[in-house]
Amino acid sequence: MAAAEAVLNPRKTPIQVRSQASVNAILQATVQVLRKEGLAKLTTKKIAARAGVSIGTLYQYFPNKNALLHLLLRQQLASFELHFGDACMEVRGRKLAEMAEVLASAFVKSKFGDAETSIPLYAAAGNCDGCRRMRMRTAKVLAGTISSASDRTVADPPRVARMLFSAMAGISRDIVAAGLNRGTMSEMEQELAQLLRAYLLGSSTAPAVNTLS
């Protein structure tokens, strides 16, 4: 396990400004080659040439292209977690149906806003440890948001949050496999909002109606 992680980790952390600039150029070049030629044709030689550095300089920081992809994926996951978490905070205390609309939109936009980069990165990652940890943290934040609903009470917010996040992730994977474009992204956002709304309302208890005048 430790050996496998070492293969995916950068060799060293840049300290000097010049070194950091080289690493940034390598990361940007990886994204550019990935978007232009796809994952299958991505090589460290092409990345180094695009970045304007020697292959030796690249290997000073990254042992292979998978280490580059792993770092880019971690950055992608951190960005998604931040933006989706912000959306969760934004809708705290609102009605469940309103939460569904905002959270579905935030999920799609933060996960696939740069689809040309994010899709091959997620495909290269598989079921990585970083993805699992991100899902657990995000589901916890989502559970807190669900429990803050102003109109209804959800009996088991952690369970509902885990199910919702798994459902959104599964649906997005299927749509990506079928071919993601602007039209399907819009469709995914609408369908996810409907799914979230129906499940949240179905998992909640309606507030008691006061019949006394």
C-alpha cells in the first residue's frame, strides 16, 4: 500500500519560486495535453515539451504521469468540495425543495464546469481513497444542511445525505459514459433537482397543521 502511494506522490515539494513556477507549468501542460489529445495519448515527454522544461526536470518532481494526474485530481476534488460545501451553507435553513434546486445545480457545475479536464481525471482515478474521503466529508456537510430545513424534518439526515450523494455520483457517471455535452449537463441538472426534491420530501415528515382557530 505504501509503495503504491509513493508512486502516486510527487517526489519533492518545490520551495523556491523558480521551482514552483516549473511545477505549475508542468501541471498546466498536463491539463493542456490531456484536453487536446486525451488520456490515452498523454505522456511525460509531451507534457515536458508543452511545459518548456526538460524531461529530467519533470522527473525531479513527479515519478510518472499518474503522479501528475493524481495531484490534479486532488486539486479537482478540493475545488468541488469547496464549492459544493459553499452551496450547502448557502441553503441552510431553507425549505427542502429549495435546497434540491440549488444543490443539484452546484453539484453539476462544480463537478463538470470544466468537463474536458474533469472527466478524464475522474476516469483515470477510479475509486481512489481521496474520492472516498471527499464523499464522506461532503455527505456530512450535506446532512447538516438537510437537518436545518425550515419546513420539514428528515428523520435520518446522515443516511439520506449518503444516499443522495451516491445517487448523484452514479447518475453523473452514467451520463458522462453516454457522452456529456451542454445539453446533457442541463438535463442532468434538472433531473438531479427532481430526484433530490422527491427523495428529500419522501424522507421527511410534514409539519403538523394547526387546526385551532
